[in-house]
Amino acid sequence: MEFDVRFYFLDNERQERPILTFLEGLRGSDPVLHKLLVAGLKKIERRERHGPPLTELVDRERGIFELRVGDANIARAFFFFRRGREIVVTNGYVKKRRKVDADELQRARDYKQDWEARFP
């Protein structure tokens, strides 16, 4: 059973999508990580079950998950689930350590709050 994967977009004239901006930059800087992250997004779209090692709940209170791919450098993308088998992917970053970047996680929280306010 598939999920409907959507990319969060800013409520501005251009409707910028932070995850797409990240992916475009990653394609130029690290094509291997780019391919792994795109493949990971396809996997969460197609999987009925989500969980380690591909995904992990990183903010239990707000229901924010992290998709993580790579080895030495790790590409991460935040997402959350919505009713109707919908996944909203917010933002991403590359990290060399295992620890979640607090600023990026806060950005994902803000994006989720904004999305839910605009699309209740």
C-alpha cells in the first residue's frame, strides 16, 4: 500500500519547497547521497511499515520522523504523517555525526505547525 508523499511549501508567492532546494544542492555536491535520499523517499512512499534503520521518530511529542541515508556523511530529511496515508517531507541536511541538528529539527517543527494551520 502506497503513501502520498508531498513536499512542504512555504506560503509565499513562489511556494518554495525547502526539501527540493536541499535535494538540488545535494545533487551537485554529493550525487551518491542525492541518489540514496531519493531512493529513501521512494521507499517510504511504497512501504506499509516504517522504522529503523531507514526512518526513526525524532520528536515523539510532535510526530516528526527522520529519513536517514548514507554512511560517513549522512543525508537526513524530516517528515510527518497525515490522515489518508499522506507523508509531508519538510527539510533536509547533511550531517557527519549521528546526533540530530537541533536547528534543523526546530525548522521541521515550525514547518509542520505551519502546514497544519494552513491544511487542517
